Amino acid sequence: MFVKAANPGKGGNAGSCSGLVGYLEKENKELAPGQQPEMWFNAGRQDITPQEVINHIDNNKKGCRPPHQNF
């Protein structure tokens, strides 16, 4: 599945990705009793917290220069 989260042509993604992570976390806020929240994952881990996701994306500036957008 492909998700288009931001329109890169408008340049509205030059700040933190916390809004995007918050949007994607909305399903975890509406859980039924006894249902476990879905965690973030990568190739090496299955239990990444939303705060770790935000920190990793926001601090990934390798190759970024001031005119480029963060994500």
C-alpha cells in the first residue's frame, strides 16, 4: 500500500514529522478494551515507539542543506 502523506510541492514539510506520526497513530487511540496498540517497525525491530520514529526522522539530516525539505 502506498500512502501520500504530504505534498512536496507546497513545502509544508520543512518542520517536524510529529504531525504525520500523530495522524498515523490515530488508530491506536481508538482501541477496543483488551486490544494491543500497533507498534512501529523496521527491518531490525518490531517495537519502535512513536517518539523514537519522530526523533529518527527529524534528526536524519544527512545530505540536507537549507533549501531542502526534511521529509
